[in-house]
Amino acid sequence: MIALAVGASALGAGVATAETATSGAYTFTRTVDNASPKVGDTITYTTVSKKSGIDGYISRFTETHAACLTFVPGSAKVTKFHVGGTMTETTETPELTATTLEVTSAGWINNGSKPVTMKTSYTVTASCAPGTVYGSGLAVGATVMGNGFQSSANFANLGPSITVRAADVVDPVDPVDPVDPTGPGTGGGTGSLGSLSGGLGSLSGLFGSS
């Protein structure tokens, strides 16, 4: 079993969060671009792998996610070192289940100056319960150059997690602006604006009468 260590750092509620795990010479960092999305929003997870010492090769990323998230087709992208000497992003065709996404390779070279980055996007569906915290995880397959030994590490509870918010309620009169239940409305104040008399407004009801 590969020894591992896990750490976390918050980058701001509602904006992004990051989680980091280590296994041997590998360090994996995962972020989500919105930690408190609303139903209907699209969120993006980013996984970055770096390795110290001699070159390694990443052969598999498997991420787990809430069943109420729906994968956005075409959003699985991997950036890795290309033989020509540049970092190249490609769109991958992942293997999908209701709660997992997996991309595989014959081996993406990985070291301190050649990170491997995977990005995936999901839509937050109405099946996600507002107020609920949903976690995520990561499993990795990697080879250390020189011994051909295939290693794996599983960070089932790595995260980052998201807390889902309810979708905005749309005002049927003005669909551009959502209804603000805390804002002013009919019957919501302690008085009224009164009436116009002789061209002057009467505000007697607004602050009460003296």
C-alpha cells in the first residue's frame, strides 16, 4: 500500500477550494472553481500531478463525484508534455459511470517541470439537494521510470467538496431579475408613500404620523 498524506486549503467560500495529497514522490492538487454553486451552474475540477526526482508516467486519472452532477461532453481535457518539447492540451474521451470519470494513457511523462493537468466540467442538476455538501475523490495509476512497476494511489475522500445552493427564483413579471424575497414589496413596509396632493407628495404614512 502506498503511503499517502492529505492536506487542504480553502481559497474562499463560493469561489474555489483546493486539496492536496502526496504519494511517494508524487503530489496531486485538485481544485474546483466554484465551491458553492447553484442548481443549473457548471463547475470545473482541475487535477494537477507533479513528481520530484526522476521522471514518472501517469497512466490513469479516475475522479469520483456526486451522482447529481452531469458531465459536460467534450470537457475532459489533459495538458501534458509533447514529444516536440511543448505542453499540449488534448480533449479526452473518458470512461463514465454515474459517479466516476476515468481517462487513461500509455504514459504521460511527469516531473517537476512537466506537470500533468486534467480538467473536467459538470452541470449541477436539480437532483442536487440545496444545502448538501458533496465530496469528490481521486485515484491515480503511475509508473516510475526505470523499474516498470505500476503503482496506484487512491484518495477517496480527497475532495474538494461543494455545497449546493438553490437556483434563483425568476420574477415572472421581469424575468431578467430574480425575485428578492427580502426586498421591498407590497405590504412589506410600515407605511405607504401616500398620495400626491397639489403637486406635492405626502409621506405621512412612510415613517408614521406624529
